[in-house]
Amino acid sequence: MTFPPGLIISATGSGVGKTTLSLGLMRALGRQGQVVQPFKGGPDYIDPGFHTAATGRRSINLDSWAMPRAMVGGLLSAAEGADLCVLEGAMGLFDGVAMPGQWGTGAVADMAAQLGWPVVLVIDVSGQAQTAGAVARGFAEMRTDVTIAGVVANKVASPRHAALVDQGLAQAGVKCLGHLPRMKGLEMPERHLGLVQAQEHERLDAMIEAMADFVAQNLDLAQILAAAGPTRRPVGRAHIRPPGQRIALAQDRAFSFVYPHLVQGWQAAGAEIIPFSPLADEGPDPTADICWLPGGYPELYAGALAGAQQFKARLRAFASHNRVHGECGGYMAMGTALIDKDGVRHEMAGLLGLVSSYHKRKMHLGYRRAQLLQSLPGYGAGATLAGHEFHFSSVLEQPDAPLAHVVDANGAVVAETGGCRGLASGSYFHLISEIS
């Protein structure tokens, strides 16, 4: 296939306007007849759902720390039939871990260097003017293998302000791709784990349409489209091993955090996905080979899950003869109890001894490398997996055998090892790829 060119939307940091620009640009270019393939840089579950809503195409995570380059090359096949690839970065352009892994630091700059895609840099210019040029020059000169296509100045207060910003960018030798004025009402709603999921947004399409109008009215879309660069696609393909032939996958508002590339990889390998909803008091299909409970927001639905007696009974019956694995929220739902933010105890499925609590919030965040001490569906003991952890709950009790020896990106041992009991296993660790 002739591979489409690509662009990366990045910024000086979080909360600067990447998502508004990305969604607005994707939809605005789609209106012009461009077929846009979205990607997300780094371990993020939320943004890909919005990308898919904006483009009609499944957004795929690309990760320079947790994914072998050959895997990245394989995942780029999602762009078949597209005219343009747009990757939205996470945090700031150069933000990653302190100690590079086998393939990179996790910074979106690594992905820009690997793929050769130029970067559209979003700068929040509120509180500055010509200084934006100095910021842009620093970004342009930070790495010789990363190309800054130009700057989108966000939160511009007036035409005079825009002119001063342009003066600074011109002095720095960095192209200005347009100005976005301050605009209330386009902010993404948030909750404690980040943005509200796409399927929870009551007026999602109207919001994306408003973002597209905002972007089209204030930026030169032709200039941005022309800034896209050819793709240096790594050679290889995604090696994603399905955990079973028939996979019962929990899917509802409480269990929705599963990386799209995993499900796509399972299906590409011939596996069948059989969705079910714990919130609807459904259990896994008893004819499935394995049951997988992904992450999500079980704490928001703890009462409903505790009362879902049919779900819990059928899950326990399934686990008496087949493997069940849970990630993060799924792990908590498999445990003995979940303590909510108000200190109320809710009885969970009891497949594991885990008691987790949101009563005292504490952030657990970062890349993880896990060497399995016990097998989990699809992976034998001794396998090394790369993944990510992000939650605010804490472990009060975990009496089960540890699932893995876990370290962070710097090699420091992580206390949370996951647990195994019989045919049940779980961990806060979200799988991204198999290393060995």
C-alpha cells in the first residue's frame, strides 16, 4: 500500500489545547473529504474514543516505551485507505521517563523521530507575547531528529496580541499556523481519572462539530495539511497473542478501558470477542475459553456491581473451570471488597482476596515491566510484559500468590504484584505488549 503522510499534534505541556485542536482538525479535514486515521501517543484510553467519534475510524495507541518498533510498524496498518495520519501526543512533546527503555522514553518526540512526522506545536500564549518565539525556538532546537512544522497559538486575546506573538515567532524562525482565541464552552469535562469517556458525553457529536467550526474559522487548514510529512514506517508487524479463541470481554460503563490495539490484535489472530455487561447483571458466556475484565470506573458503580448477584455467581461458576483475568478495575471487581470514597464497603465477586479502597486517594501512575511468576491467559510463567498503571485506589489486603515481579520504568520494584487464586488472576497493570 501507498502509506499516507502524517502529522503530530503536541504541545508545551498538558492542558494547553491538544485535544481541542486534534478533534477539531480531524473533523474539519473530514468535512473537506480527507480520510483521517487517528492515533494516540502513549498509554491513554480516553482520547482514542473521541478520535474515533471525530473520524469514524478506530484510533490506535502508539508507544515508544512499551512497543517494539516492529509492533508500531504493524499497528500503522490501521491507516490503510486513509489520506492522512494524525497522532495526538500526551503531556509535552519531550516528556517521557528518565531512563529510556529498549525503544524510547515514551515521549511523543520519540514517535516523531521514528515515523518522520512533523509536529504541530500548540502553545498557550496567555500571559506572554513575543516570548512565544523563544519557547518555539527551544522546541525546534531541542532534538535534531524532530521537525517542528509550526505553531498554533492558543488563547490569543486580541488581534494586537496575535501580531506580537507572530513577531516573536518570525524572529525565532518558526512558522505560525494560526491563532485560536480564548473560547469558553469547548473544554472537555473531567473526572478523577481524566476526561469523561466519549460514550458518556451527552452531546458528543455537537461538541466535535463546534470544535471543527472553531478550528476551521481560525486556522489555515490547507497550510496545516501541506505540513504533513511522509511516513518512515518501521518494518514488522504487531505480534499480539490472544488469551483464548473465544474471549468473554466485559464491556460497559464500568469496564471500558482496554487498549484498541489489543482487541484488534486478538481478532486479527482469529479470536472471537463475546461482550457482556456486568452492570446489566450479565455473566460471561459459559462456552468462552477465557473471561477478561478490563479497567474502567468500578468505584462509580460499586453499589450496582455489589448487587449484581447473577453476574457474580456466573463469574464464579466460570472461574471454576476456565481462566478469568482482570486489569485494574476488573481486578478490583474480582476481589473480595471495594471501599468507595465515602468509606462504604461493597462486596465484589470474591475470586481473589483483594480489598481495594478509594477512601484515601493516592495516585499510582507509570510504565510497568512485569515478569510473570504465574501464568495468565495467553502468557506463560516467565514471560515479560510491558504495560502501564494509572489509578487512585489503594490495596488494603492482598493475601493471594503474587502474579508477577513488577518494576517501573527506572527499574525500581513496584509493591503491587497482582494476585492469583485458582484459575483467577488480576493486576493493576494494563497490558500493552509482550517483550519476551
